[in-house]
Amino acid sequence: MPSFVHARVIRVDSLLMNRVYNYQRNYTHNMGEMASNVYTKMRYDIDKRNVTLFAIPNMESLAQGERHFITESYNRLTFHNDGSYDLKRQVQFNTIPHNQRAMHPLQEFLSPTLYDVCVFRDHILSPFHRSNRYVYKFHLLLQGDGTALIKFSPRSARNTQLITGEATIDCSTGRIIKATFEGEFDMIRFKTETLQGEDGARSLLPIACTTDADFVFSGNKIRANFFAYYDCETTLPDSVYRRNDRELMDELRPIKLDEADQQIYDDYDIKHPKKPKPEPTDTVAAPKRPDYMRLIFWDYIGSNLISRIGAKDEDNTSYIWLMPILSPQYLSYSQRHGVAYKMRMKARYSFNPRRYLDFNPTLGYNFKQKQFYFTTPLRFTYNPKRDGYIEIVYGNGNRIGNSTVLDEIKQEHEGDSIPPNFDDLRLNEFYDNHLSVTNNISIFSWMDAKGGFVAHRRKAANPEAMISMDKPDIYRSFAPMLSFTLRPWRKGPIITLDYERGINGILNSNMDYERWEADASTKQPLPAMRTLSLRLGGGVYSRRDGNYFMDFSNFRDNNLPEGWNDEWTGQFQLLDRRLYNESMYYVRANATYESPLLFTSFIPLLGHYIERERIYASSLLIEKRKPYTEIGYGFMTRFTSLALFASFNGFRYNEIGCKFEFELFRRW
């Protein structure tokens, strides 16, 4: 009898969990796009604060003055087939100075997606998705009303990608009726309660969601309460956008404010009374003189040093966005490049929905090379449906290191009685300014074609020494180019084919060459938020006349290194930058495996903060060199991204190095 009961419990538990895993597939066919009117309310209570709160992006408004704030908004939320959603804010009112938003990551708690791989966008593994069943353990309690209470917790060490909680399940269908869970991510401890919809696709989304969050950092302690209410009755026209409209918000609010919320508004009204309309008079009152010092040095300059600078029009079609000027997260270090700092700007001006201009420059400074770098792409899109655009790119972000010129000079002075001292002359370093003008168009849904020209001006780092050696101090090139991008498979690799032909004489060009390249890369998503990235490519110079610089498109040194999610994969981290520009050919292969839970995640204490882990493997074959190999391991936390690499020439160990970037408050 005891054995029979034990088997029955396991069978019922397994059967019920399979119903939960299959609910979205079995009961929500043809989900399509859905829209909902959503009311949100967020209250901030500051228990402790100090001067360090000024240094946190978008938190400087909470660093002084009042200790209790409230923000309300009325939004149009649109859900898409792929699980993503767009939020359009239509009416808003808040008591935060300068009408700013605070604790931006809390916006992601607006709509938990319990049936997807991730509960919130790209983080927090959901216990109700089949691919995550190996990282959670469950306890079942059957209830007498046809429902079951499922309690879930991580199988091993607690990790920032895992949560603990419970959910009430409909036993007959596996539908989640309500759920409560808690966890910690990106400096925020949270506890979320969500009540799900009842029928069809609506049952995949909440109808009401409440999150209590605590933010503790460097002596600061802030409590936040976030409430979202879905399917509000009033639908506003898409053109409506009211900022700081208290009266309209009072009309749209679907629930009554609680006592704590009302008290914040009462205190706010006392300190910010409504100004009565002035009565007509024969005399004109002198306008109040603004505090220009505060306006300029704090409101415009001080706050923008540590917060994003941005502006957009009412339709969100034109905008400008600049990263904070002073932020440690834009510092990076690598064994080869040393310390570098970079920042970006994004701007768009829309002539109409089918014609717009983008300007997305990247600026940076390398402290090891003591050089300022920039890349300034300007793109005019004239046919977004077929990805048709004209792009002009000017920059100096590809500093060239080439020993071919130096080797030639050494050979010419080999018979000198007193040969020059080449060690301090820097004859193998060149500054590279480049300009490209290209046009791209999608010929078919699976093929894009790009054509144009590329021009380079490479100037010697020590021009006087080059001239004294009877060598030009400037090398120019001009080359028409043609590129094809192929996507023959929906989930397969993306293939690029590049051709470039240097021509002598145009724009004082003194280099004649011909270059061919092919590259294939893919980023395959795997279950449980894992990813496998693969890259294979090669290139060759079929002609080289007066050209010392092998400047490939897909195999080059980047002096403005990117972050974890950009170019940490598919790149060589320890390769000498001179080797990028000396070989007539190259063959490369790169592989990266990423997982939120791999090795370090299971270490007590340390594993709690690990958000991502990666394994790297790269190999390279170039002219007159042994096969070069790099292997590496890296992880990302809320504070920093860190990776260790080891390189090998053939089977012989070469060196070990590291790379890191600050991640603190990157999502803020």
C-alpha cells in the first residue's frame, strides 16, 4: 500500500507538470498580436540615502529632497507573436523632480511571461517552461477544488537567474491561475504576485501584477512598489500623449489610491499648489528670474554627466540619444589593447515612415596607445521594406601595425657600416583614416547586395623617419567594392561574400590590389537560454602591387572593443595586431558556447551573482605562421564581465591574458 501511494504521487506530479508545459501549445492557438490598455503605478520610499545615489544613472532625482514619490501612467501595450511587446505611454504623471523615471529595470516587471523560457525578457529562467525543468525542483499539494499548489525552488545553489515561489494550477488543463515568486537580479530584490487571465491567449498574460522591490547599494536603501492593471476599459486614440496631466490621470485610474499613495499626493499638492489664472491688470508683473546657475550646472550639465541624454518627438519617429558622459561601465581592459573608454550616440530624423536618416557615431580613447578613435556612420534609408539604404562611414578606428615596411627597410640597410637603430623609430605603425560610401538593397528575401567604394589614408606614426629612409610617409588606396549577404536558410548561417579591387591614381592612390573574402556565421539559440555561436571564414589577396597592408573586412583589429553581447565572440583576444595586416591569406574558425548556468554558477556565494558564462575556442591559419589557437572562459555578473584566454602557436603555449568590462548599472 505505501509503494502504491508513492507511485501515484509521482505519476500525478509528472502528468500535471506536462499539462503546464503544454498549456500554451494546447489551449492558445493562433495567438496573433494582442493589445491591452494598462494602468501602472509605482511608489518609491527612500529609507536611506547618501551622496553616492547621485552617481547611479537616473537616480539623481531621488538623491535629494522628498523621500516618497509616486509615478502613474496609462499605456497601450501590444504583444507580438514572438513573445516581445511594445509599450506606448499615453498619459503620465509623477512627483519626481524634472519628471524623470527612476529604477528603470523595474519596467521589465510590467508583464511576466510565465510560459516562456524567461519570465522577464532575456533573464530569469521560468520554472514553467520544459527546457528549464532540470534546474528547478517541485513540491505538489493537491487541493479540493480541482486545483493544485506547486512550490518550486532551484535544485542547486541559488543563482540570480533562478527564482523561488509557488503557483496555483488548474489540474484539468495546466493553466496557471496565479503565482507568487521572489528573486534577485541586477541589484534589485523582488517579490512578484501575478493573477493570470482566464481564457485563450489572455490566459498567458496577467490581468493584475504587483511587485515589491528593494534596492540596496553603498548605504542607500530604496523600497519600490510596482502595480500594473490590464484590460482597462478606456481606449485612447494613438495620437494622445499627455505628460504630467494629473486631471486626466484621475479620470483614467481604474482603482482607488491607497492611503500611502494619497498621502504622497497631498504632500505634493501642499508644496506645489496650482497657480490661479492671473486676473487682467494694467500693469505687467516682472517675470521671476530663473536660477541660471542651478539650471545650467545641474539640470543641464550635472545630471547628464551620469544619466542618458535623450529626446524624441511625440510619434517616436525622430530621436537623439547619448550615453552618460561619466560612467565606469564604458571602460574596458584587454591584454592587447590596455584600458579603453568608448561612448555612443544614436540619432534619427524621419522625413516620413519610409525615409529616415540615422547617425550612430562611436567615440573612444585608448590610454595605452594614447589615441582618440572615432567611427561616424551616416545612413539614409530610402526603402526599409527591401533594406535599401545609402551609407557614408568615416573614421580612424583601425590603427594599422605592419612590419612589412620595416622588414624591407632593414633589408635595404643590411650592408650599412652603422645600421640605424630601428627599435625606437616606430616604422611599423600607421594611423589609418578611412572613408566608405556604399548602397545596400535586398534583391531577394534571402540575398542582399551592397556596392560602393572604400578609401584609406595611412600615415606613418613617425613620418620624418620614413622620409629619411626614402619611403613614403603616406599610403593611399581607393577601391570599388561589392558584397553579397546570403540567408538561404531561415535558421542557418548567414554567408557574406566580399570583393574589393584597388585602383592606382584615383584620389592620389598608390596601391594596387585585389581581395576576396567569404564568411559564414550563425548564432543558434538552445533550450534554457543557452546559445551556440559559430563562425568560419577566409580571405586572400589575389593581387598585391605596392600594397603593404593586408586590410581584410572580416579579419581585423578593433581598437574600439565592444561589450559582452557584441564582439566578445568571433574575435581573437590575444593575437598581435601586426598579424592582421601581413598575411596574403587567412582561414579562421570561432566557436562560443553561452549558458546562464555552467560551472561557476553552482559555487556557493559566488554563483549567486553569475548571470552568464561562456566557453571560447578560436583557431587561425595565416601565411608563414604556425596554426594559432585561443581558448577561453568568461562570466558576467552585475558588476563586471571577465574572461581569461590562453593562446597557443601550434602545440606550444604562448601566453595568457584577460579582458573585462564594467557592467554595473548597464541596464539602468
